[in-house]
Amino acid sequence: MEKGLQITQKDIQIYRQEIDEIDLRERDKILAEAIIKIAKLFENKKLSQFQLVLVQEINALYNIIKAKPNLEKLVQQKIIFALKYFLKIHDDIPDDIPEIGFLDDLAVVDWVIHDIKEQYSHYFQA
């Protein structure tokens, strides 16, 4: 991940356990909350480059899960996990810390996208 933080193997173990525990009944609520948070980010007209990348990647995950409602359960859980992490204000690096608050969010979202692309590349083809 050249964009920022590195996710450790310990983090990956924890995240995989959290992914397994994702309840897909929360899906629509989380999708709605993600859109609201993205809109709030855009109210700040001075988004950094990595924040813009984060928003693009969140949008990509959002669009995949909305366009393909019959995705495999594990793929949906991974996407919902990434969106839930993005929604947390007080995560590994609290979002309200100026300049760096979303670096961890980008690292997690990048990891999920990379993981999905590795295992499910067919979801990313036109």
C-alpha cells in the first residue's frame, strides 16, 4: 500500500474475524450512512488527495454492492466491513485529527479492495 499506512498481519487477523461477524441485515443502513458521510466530506472543499482517493474507493465499493445485490456473502461482508470502518469516527486514527484522520480508513479500504480483486476479479471487470 503505497498511499499511506501499512496493515499488519495482526490487523488482518482481527479484520478477518470482524468480517466473519458482519450481519448483512445491517447492509442498507450502512450504505445509507456511508452516502451521508461522503456528502459531509464534500462539504469540506479542501479535501486532501488521499481523502479524494478514499471517497472514490468508497464509491466503488458502494456501487459494486448496489449494482450486484446477489454478490457472494463473503464479498458483501468485506465491503460492509470497509464501509463500517469508514463510518467509525474514533477508529485507529480518529477522523477528526486534521490531515491524517482518514489515513487508516484508506488503508483498510485499499486492503479490502485488494483482497476482493485478488479473489473475485470478475466483479471488477466491465
